[in-house]
Amino acid sequence: DRGNEVIRKISEGIVTTVVGANSYRGTKPVFEKDKISPAGIYCDRNNNLIFVDKISHTVKCLRPDGLITLIAGNHIAGAADGPLGENMLRNPNAITMDTKD
């Protein structure tokens, strides 16, 4: 739900916000409370929800335990290879995962 800056889950007809403004309970790092602009979403076989966030120039992972971790990007728009914290993305639009995840 990019227009509302959230990611929602639909299960048995019930809609629940899982990432975004209405889903936080004050236990996550500040950057995870920021507005999001989800563009690409992938759920792996371990039920990790991998998503790209255009507004923060990042790729993040929502684990089944509710913790969100940064996978790529450093919240600054750019183009740089390197390890986590140094690599940079600019407005990522989609994500494709290897089926052997």
C-alpha cells in the first residue's frame, strides 16, 4: 500500500499492517519508524518478507519475529558497491530473489 506508506498482510479476509506507521510499537530503531515507500516485495521460504523501500533507498527484511533488518543501502541516495553500511542505492524499484534462498 505505497499510497499509505505501509505494507499490509491479507489473511482470511483480514487486513493487517505489518510495516509502516501503524505497525510500530516503539521497540524498533528510529530509521524503521520512518515513512516507507514499498516498491518490491518477496517472501522467502522462511517467511522473511524482503522489501525495497524507495524513499530510504534501501532493501530491508521483516523477520517472522517482527524485527526489521537492513540488507542493502544506507539511507542515502547514490550508487556505490561495498559492504553493508557503505553500499548505496537510488530509488530501488523491484526485487528478484534466487529460488535457492
